[in-house]
Amino acid sequence: MLDDRAKLLMKALVERYIADGQPVGSRTLSRASGLELSPATIRNVMSDLEELGLIVSPHTSAGRIPTARGYRLFVDTMLTVHKGQFATQRLAPDQPQKVISNAAHLLSSLSQFVGVVLAPRRSSVFRHIEFLRLSERRLLVIIVSPDGDVQNRVIFTELDYSQPQLIEAANYLNSHYVGMAIEQVREHLQNEVESLRSEIATLMQAAVSINSEAIDEAQDDVVISGERNLLALSDFSSDMGQLRRAFELFEQKAQLMRLLDVAGQAEGVRIFIGGESQVVPFEDLSIVSAPYEVDGQIVGTLGVIGPTRMAYDRMIQIVDITSKLVSNALSHHK
């Protein structure tokens, strides 16, 4: 446990490093903390903080900078977020994809870092389904969601179905399962499979499976804005290796999705600091994220990705405000 003096010096060190981007020396820390301590005393405290793994001394400087563990201590126990005023544009109710795109741009422009939004999870409920025979053992499945979104998928079957059989299967699904989630449909079909003709049951189960796949694929939408902002940051501009790793993250959207999925598993703003765990396996990047809702139901996640040396209090406000704007815009659009 740190005593009050060590906490105050640690807080001052992190804040000074975030502001200046330069390793913090004893003399600077003495002025920043407002404590009347001798340089020797401050050096002793700094040495203790270094032994705890909270700060580290770069080889090129006598000063210290925070580690991932130090940043974590700072944001968890020392960070004070004051209500600020941001000249945010209102996100008007619109088509979800446009709201998401505007939100990513808003996050980027306010933070001057990278704005990311994981698009809303699509409903697994269907309104209508049709099968169309294209050729032998090759079918087109047309699935219409309650909001009118149409998914067209070509599937290959072990059996060759006639068009009357396809119509029979579609009629059964449309008359018995419209308005149900796909998971419920699958469960009902498993219970009813013995009472249905085997070829029809197989066809309907195939339709349920490809609908689930279509929904899963629809989750892959990650909207990113402001990647080029990283080029202007001294944290990255001096190290092309760091910059390359950052851009690889944005190109590998599957990994970015996993990060946002983890971030969306809890309410409120969350901070993930690079290097502290495998959640963010990039030492130089941190993510400040929050889920957003439609009519009180969490449907996606958004956030800001930037250097570990970021003004976390400001990023928390930006992300929190934007999540509320997105929630309102999507809920009012319905």
C-alpha cells in the first residue's frame, strides 16, 4: 500500500507525463506535487515506486515514466473526472449505419485519436423466409428481418429438393415461428423433428443454421475513424514499429472486435491499458470504451483508441457522452 505522500507524488508524476510527454525528474515532481520535500526524499519515494513496478526510468533519461501498472493505479484510484462542456454535435435519429459512422467520426474529432464503434447486433428474429431452387442440391434462402433487412444466402444440400417441398418447408416456418428468435426456433425444431418428415426437418434446420451464420457475420461491422491521427503523435512518430503495430490492429478487425466485445460486457465506461494483460496486447495503446443501448438494451460498444499517455479524464467524458448520443439516436429512430 502506498502512503499519502507516495500517492500524491505518483499522481503528480502521471499527470505531468501525460501533459508533457517527457520523463519526470525529482525537481519537476517537487514543483508539480506542491510538497516541500528534499530532492533526496523524492528520489527515495521514486525508487520505492519503481520497485513496485509503477514507474520506470528510460535509459536515456534520469526521469521516470508510468508503467501499465502505474497507469492502472492512477485511473482506478487517483483519477478525478470533472464534468466538462464539449461542443458536441447532436447525432440525429437516422439509419443505424449512418448513426454509427457519425459516432466514430465524432469520437475521433473530439479525442484527436481513433474512434471505433462496433455496429449494433442484428435481431435474430425473422419476419419471413423463402426457399428457391437454383439447381440440383443448390438453394437460395431469402430471410427478411422485422425491420425489412433482407439476407440472401446460397446453400448446398445433401438431398435434391423439389420446389413444392421448399414451399412446404417455408410455409411451416412462416406459420409457426415468425417473431421467434433463431435460438428458440432451433430448440423447437429439435423437439419437433420426429413429427416432421425427415427431409423437411433437415431443410428447416439448415435454414436456421444459415440464418445464425448471417447474423454472426453481420456482427463483424466495426467502423473506424481517425487512424491517421496517430501519425501526428510523438508517441508513435518516432517509432515506426509501434505505428505499424497500431495500424495492423485496425486492419485486423476480428481482433478489434474481440477487444470491443470484452469492453461491452459491463455497463459504464471501462479503460483497458495496453501491456497490463492480454486484453490489449499492445503496450503503447489504451482503449476507453462504453456500451450503447437501444431502448435500454445493450446492442454494441464504442470507444477511443489512443496512446497510453492520454488524458483519461477527458476521454472518459467523450466516450460517455457519445454513448448516450448514440443510444438516443438509435432509440428514437425505431
